[in-house]
Amino acid sequence: MGDTRAFPPVFMADGGGSLNAMAVLERDHAHLRQLLDALGQATTDRAYDQKKALFRTFKTALHVHARLEEEVFYPAVMKLRSEAARKTVKEALDEHQAVDSIIAEIDQMEPEDGQYDAKLESLRTSIEHHARTEEQAMFAEARNHLTDDRLLALGRQMIALRERPPELAS
């Protein structure tokens, strides 16, 4: 079923994984996709309790990922001298709001509800579109305008933020 932890394995500065900001976010995107796949399998199996638990795990992982983007990566991209970069951040923030709305709708439902699976599919579509757009458009702007050192520094900030308890992170 894949890795169903809320957070992907921690990156290590000693070569255990890249601290580059885009690599951190790409790894998160892959992990979120794994969780959505596990949710899809639970949907097929009609495993309602498993669905609830997986959805809670997904929601936690998504919340942390969005916080990393909104508090570390997006502000750095917004400062670039590129209108295209700023536009991609604004679109990404709008997409975050749309995903939050879908999450809130799913939270109000039970897995047995006939619309639950349709809402999960809508969530999957939104997440996939967001990750793909971010990885193509926003990351291209970041690669063009940020140095490798800056991307590494942003990645380290993200890892530090992820490791802090949520009440201390804001």
C-alpha cells in the first residue's frame, strides 16, 4: 500500500536526501500521491475505518506541506523579479483555498456516504493539478531566479519548520 505515515522520511544533510527546497516539495508531492492512492484502494475495498484513518493522515500531511509552501517557498518566489513567478504563487494560493474547501466538505461526510468517493476523486484531481503546475511552472521560475545556495537554505528552513510542533511553527 506504500508509505502511509503523515510525513515522508526526513532529509539528512549527510547525503540521506537533498535539502533543496524543490526536492523537499517534490518528495512531499509524491508522498501525498501515495496517501491518495492508499485512500483509493481503501475506497475499492470499502474499508470505512481505514478510509477515515488514511484521510486524517492525508489531511495532516497536506496541512504541513501547505505550511512549508506558504511560509517558506512562496514568499521567496514572490520576491523574484518575475511577474510569471508572482502569478504562479497567486494561482497556487487560490488552489490551496479550493483544496481546503474540498477537505472541509469531506470532513463533514462519512465514508459510507455516496458522495464521499466522488469528493475524494475531486480532491485527487485538484492535488494532482496543483503539484504538476507547481513542479513545472513555479519550479522553473525558482530555478531561473534563485541560486543553488538559496534553494538549499529554503530547504533547510522547511525541514526546521516541519520538525517544530505546529503551535510553535506559526
